[in-house]
Amino acid sequence: QVQPVESGGGLVQAGGSLRLSCAASRTISGINAMRWYRQAPGKQRELVATITAGGSTNYADSVKGRFTISRDNAKNTVYLQMNSLKPEDTAVYSCNVDRTSASSTRTYWGQGTQVTVSS
């Protein structure tokens, strides 16, 4: 079962920090890219950060210098460290992971976790 499960969301004041986690099953192999997305009310879903199996990272301009994506391959877990949070970071944060099997690559989504930043 690949189904990722997020945790770590919550309410924080502006300028504060949160660390999100997203864990897929430890017993599976073939996990490649892992990503964090967010969607605020009334807005389109936004790709926040990506990390490849080799550890290369990419960030949305809106979070560069404040957010850090990392992964633990032994645990099939991806993290998002969020610092200097702003009210505009308020959104539901979801992760997705790519898993490659013998013949195909599938993408699996987590259920999302709410992050609320108060001013």
C-alpha cells in the first residue's frame, strides 16, 4: 500500500515555523520524486517543492529561502520545513509520490493537512 499520509499541520502565528511529514509505506520500493502541493480557498493548487530520488530539489518562487524539502529514503518519508511563515501560506498542504514498477510509474496523493498562519 503506497497511500501517503501527511502530518504536522496546524495553527501558527506569522513568523513561526512548522514541519510537515508525509509517509508512504516503508515496505515498498521504487519511490522516485516526492512533492508538496498546497491549495488555498478559492485558488488553484500550487506546486510548492519537489525532491527527486537523488535529492535534487526545486521550489516555487513564493517559498524559496523559507521552505526546505527533504526525504528519508529508508522510511519513504518526505518532509517540508516551513520557516518565516506568512498568512498567505495558509492552505491545505498535500504530498504526492511517484512509484515506478516494472512497467509503469504511478502517482499517489495524500489526504492533505491544514496549515493556518495567523497575522
